[in-house]
Amino acid sequence: MGRGKIEIKKIENSTNRQVTYSKRRTGIIKKATELTVLCDAEVSLLMFSSTGKLSEFCSPSTDTKKIFDRYQQLSGINLWSAQYEKMQNTLNHLSEINRNLRKEISQRMGEELDGLDIKDLRGLEQNLDEALKLVRHRKYHVINTQTETYKKKVKNSEEAHKNLLRDLVNREMKDENPVYGYVDEDPSNYDGGLALANGASHLYEFRVQPSQPNLHGMGYGSHDLRLA
């Protein structure tokens, strides 16, 4: 059976359209390669899909620029003039922006102020105030961010320190010869300050409670309540 004729119109389904483009693009490039080899022709192809993707082919004996130059010579059409004019306009626009920025920077540094009137000077002062506010806001934001980061680091360090102390206490509690002693709340009490003396690995403290007035002032030292 022969192939049926396909109506030449835009394929509405995007998936089918992309598949058809991919197949026919491959066929066109294959035909261009055959023309280059069989007929010693110089061929250049440029194709853009509906999504803007570029596909190109050029004969190995030449390049795309040479093909365009030969086309310009034969047709008398300058392909680069419009692009050159567009690039020149872009360059001039960017140069003007650069000059204005340099002038504004110089004026903010106190230079090139001779041609400014009162209105311009007030506008410059307002711009400086706004720029200063932005700089301060950015600076405060950076400082606050760094402060919060340092606070988190300090908190993590404190948690790690507490965990290490807890592990150390647990290990000491497993050691032999624990010491029990009375600890006075008075920081000037010398005996209370030396409760961990004599090589003890850990101290179990007894503190006098307010409900036990008979024990207040008894003056137990570090050696009075030690257990063997």
C-alpha cells in the first residue's frame, strides 16, 4: 500500500508537531550531506524549532560565515548592517549609562558640583540620605545575622559541654570510694570549699534544710561526715 497524502498545515498537537519536526530535520540534514558528497556542493542549513532550539549543518569544505559572505556578494544584500546598527545603539546606550553613573559617584564624593543648582544639590543630599539608610539597614541585617549565628554556636557549645559533664559524672559515679560530706552554703567556709579534697573522685553533698533548725550552725567540716 502506498503512503497517503498528508495535508500541509500546522500540526496542532504539540507532541506530534515536535516528533514530526525531529524526523524531517534528520531527513533534511541527510539530504544536505548527500548533496555535499555527491555533487561537491557547499551547503549551509540553519533551522529553529518552535521552542527556539537551533539546528545547523555546514559542508566540511567551508563554514557558515563564508557562505553568508558569498551570498552577500551575489545578492547585493548586506546581512550585517542591521545587526551592526543594533549593536552600536546598545553600545552607545551602555556608554551613556556608564558616564551618568561615574558622574553620580563623583558628585556623591563631593566632586563636579559646580554646575548644580539648589534643587540639584537638595536632590543629591536626599539621595545620599537614602543611600546611607540602605547601607545601615544592610549593615544591621548582617550584624543581626552574625549575632544569631554566634548565639546558636554558643548554645550548641553549652549543650555539648553539659553532655560531657553528664558523661563525666556518670563515669565518676561508677568509680570506687565515693565521698559523702556536708557542704556549707557560706562561700567563706573553708571546710566547705575543700569538700573534694583528699583525692575523692566524687562528692555526695548534704545540705541543711530550713525545716531542720537544729542542724544549723553545727559547723561540720569536710571530715565530719565522711563515710569509709
